[in-house]
Amino acid sequence: MPTKRILITGAAGFLGSHLCDRFIKEGYQVVGMDNLITGDLKNIEHLFKLKEFEFYHHNVSTFIHVAGKLDYILNFASPASPIDYLKIPIQTLKVGSLGTHNCLGLAFAKKARILVASTSEVYGDPTVHPQNEEYWGNVNPVGPRGVYDEAKRFQEAMTMAYHTFHGLETRIVRIFNTYGPRMRLNDGRALPAFIGQALRGEDLTVFGDGSQTRSFCYVDDLVEGIYRLLLSDYAQPVNIGNPDEISLKDFAEEIIKLTGTNQKIVYKPLPTDDPKQRQPDITKAKEILGWEPKVSREEGLKITYEYFKALPKKDLHKLPIEFISRNKELKTSSPL
């Protein structure tokens, strides 16, 4: 049986790099692609020696060419943290629109099945809890988070248009909060922010009163769900995440206990349009994919903390709270 060949965009990112590992382990020929605007070659440097892996340094928002056959495409090219998409809002919108269009066009030309990475942010600040796939969301298109939320909503619409009009084999995964080794410690999200503050001996910053909730899924569980979805026959969006919900105040207290530090929690104003609740309804994933998360938060956090603790001290630099809070207008020197 011929070896299957898969293109993974965003390959040098947190999730993309773990997906490269998984598909190589499954016997695929993996083509990684990344423009390294938020990705890091350190995440995939262990793969460069393998004959099963090749890498293209390329921006998917421009025309994509990959020689040879492709059986599958995983489109994970996008900034995924507030710290990034507020710094590069236009690039974020372009990768969700032009980048998705280019990946879908490549899939159509190669007769490849494509899975696109959407997000729980399509639900916005939800009025339905937990969030199921039939919920259309509560999103502010002109708010600070709109550049990411609407890019992902457009991405889903474009993907379904290719599916219905061209008959392209498409899959859509809606990813909820995910964590694990290779996360960037300074990306502004709650888990790395808390652990970074703990490692620097700082008090932990919680925005709002800390009652807002998140549901954290360990990366190995997420990768398993994505793998099963790609190989399934289901074309509609599927939530992949861990429904074990926790408030950010309680989560900060868990991090303090995990790290054995004596910091306290300090509170800052809640950022604009920050979602108050986030919990996936994973009924479809259970029924269609036979998938549910296996790694407990306690187990996953221990692994993740050990990874962060082993990082060089230079990687523990601090991010200004006003930057993380996302309440100020941010500019970038490269708006294109």
C-alpha cells in the first residue's frame, strides 16, 4: 500500500508540531509548512533528520504550490493567542480568509481531503452552555477579538462552500482550550501566563473576578480527536475539548498549589468581549468518533509544568499586564 502524504500548515506551532509527530508515527510522509510568524523551528527540529519529513518556509496567504501528490491537508496556519492576533490583526484575518482559500484550492487540485482548524471562539461570549455545534455564537465582529473570531467563522463558511459546491472532502474541528509541552510561555493565555508568573515568583494575575470558566484539554487527547476526525466520514464541525470546566480563580489556585509557591492572586479589569463561560459539548465526538479525553488536568498540568520549568531562564521574560489585558489599541510595524 503506497505511503500516504499529508501537508500540515502551521507545522512549527504548538499544535502543528504535535500533529507532525503523530502522523509520522502513523507512517505518513509529512510536509510541514510555516512562515514562522508565531511558530518556532525548535518545535520541529527533531524531525529534520527524518526522510519522512520535509519543510516549506512559506506563508499560506500567498499562492501555495506543493509538488507531488497529497492525500490529506491539515490547515493549522493561524495565530491562536490574543497576544498574537492583537499584534497582527490584518495578517490574522488574511490567513483565515486568503490562507484558507489557498489551502482549499490546493486540496481541490490535488483531490485531497482537508481538515481545517476552527476554534471555540466562533461561539464568542456564549449565551448557550455548554456549547454544542448547533449554537451559532455571540460574536462582536468589530471588537478587539473580532479579527480572530470572524476569521475563523469565515474559514468555516468557506470550507463548507467548497464541500457543498465542489464536493471537496472537508472536515472542521472546533478546538477548545488546549495545553501541553511546546506552548509558548509568553503567549498571553491563562495557563502559560499563570505558570510563567509562578516561575518568576510573581503574583498571579486574574482578569475580572475570576468567575469566568475555561475547559482545558491536554494536547495528546486533542491530537487523537483530530486524527479520528480526519479519517471519519463526517463533514460538519465537531467540538474537540475537555468538558472538565473550572473557573479561572480556581485554576490560578491549582497552579499555585502545583508550583509550590506562595504567591497570591491579584485582579485586573476584564478585557473587552472576554468569554464568561467556555465548556464543550462533546456528544458528537463521542458518538461519531468514539473519542473523549483521557488525560486528567492534574496529570497534564504536571507534565506541562515540568516542560516549562526546564526552559532556559531567558524564555521566562515578563509580558506587560496592559498588553495581556488587551484593553489598549495595539499597533504593528507590518500591517500587511
